[in-house]
Amino acid sequence: MTAVDDTRRAELAANLARVRARIDAARSAAARTDEVTLVAVTKTYPASDVALLADLGVADVGENKDQEAAPKAAGIGGRVRWHFVGQLQRNKAKSVSAYADVVQSVDSVRLAAALDRGAAGHGRVLDVLIQVSLDGDPARGGALPGSADPDRGLGAAAAAVAGASALRLAGLMAVAPLGAEADDAFARLAAIAADFRVDHPTATVLSAGMSDDLESAVSHGATHVRIGSALLGKRHYLG
């Protein structure tokens, strides 16, 4: 390992300790005894950072773009559990289903069907989270709670995943809307999740919260938090 690698490892270790301390403090403040899973979002960071994080005990890694995630997954392999957390186009479903262990951003019946075909073709079963829209903005993705839309309604998307042969409905994911109070957004998400589990009692994963709002997300029941900048620091854009 080079001096540069040693320096980066020390930086990541210090950041990881701070993030884990924040998660533990948030759990304690919420009187939670269950674990909260840290998903390290490594978009725009090199595969070498993923390898260092794996060495430091990080088991879950998130990526946003297939063209970046696929080669990283090929290089790192099964050392970590790969989460695809970005908006996913149907024409990328086959590629993503080859390496992702979890897809957190399914928001339509058509995307669920494409991902099911891709996973089945690879002989794999993927855990899936339905991304919930908390503001109804189609540009930001997310299935629509309470909507009867046959493609984008939350109920329809969940039913499509639950009925798929190569997908397993694991829970929900959401991003706090731009400019919204995190507490308000995640309180709404918690209510949606509680209603959702009435029909899908085994879908217990709730992915919410990022570097700036993880405490609020944990206080409202997030089981997974997606952390990028607080863990990896200033972005190193890949060439």
C-alpha cells in the first residue's frame, strides 16, 4: 500500500467513525435498539475507495449510475453488497440486475417488469425497494402513494414486485424533497411505511436519510441511511 493509500485509508476510517457515532447517537435519542445499516454511496469515487471501505468493515455500497457501477462491481465483486440507488431507466435493468444485490429505486410497474426479466435472465433474485415520491415531482422519480395510476401508483408498483419471480419486495426508499423540512418529509414517509406494511408485512426495510439529514431519518424509523459526502469527503470526479 502506498503512502497515498495509507492517507486515504486513515481519512476514510476517521469519517466512518464519525458517521457511525452520529448513527448511534440518533438511535439512542430515538430509543431504538435495532441496527441501522450504513450504505456508503460511492458515486464519482474510485473503486479503490470501495476496496478501502470494505477493508474497514463497510458491507453495503450504493451507486447511482450503471455505467460507473458496473465496472466497480466487476472489480470489487462480492466483497460488498451492491445497492443501486439512482433513477433507473428500463433499458439499463438487464445490466444492473447482473451485479446489484438491492435496487432501491423501482417506481413503476414497467420498471419492475424489466428488472424481473433481467434478474431472471441472470439466474438471480434481487431485493427491491419501492422509491416513494414525497412531493409528486416526476423528474425526481418515485411511485405515488394513494394513486390509482396503473404504472406509477405505489400499490401497483408494489404488487408488480411482490408478484415477480426474480424480485423480492424488501421495503421502501425515499429522498426528502428539495427545500422541505426533513422531519416533515420523514414523518410522512413513516406513516406511508406503516400503512404499506399492513399489506406487505415482510417489507420492513426503510431507506431514508443522507449526510445532512440522517438523524431525522433515524428518528422516523429508517433502517438504512445512504451516506456519501460525510463519509467520502469532497467528490473526486472520475475521468
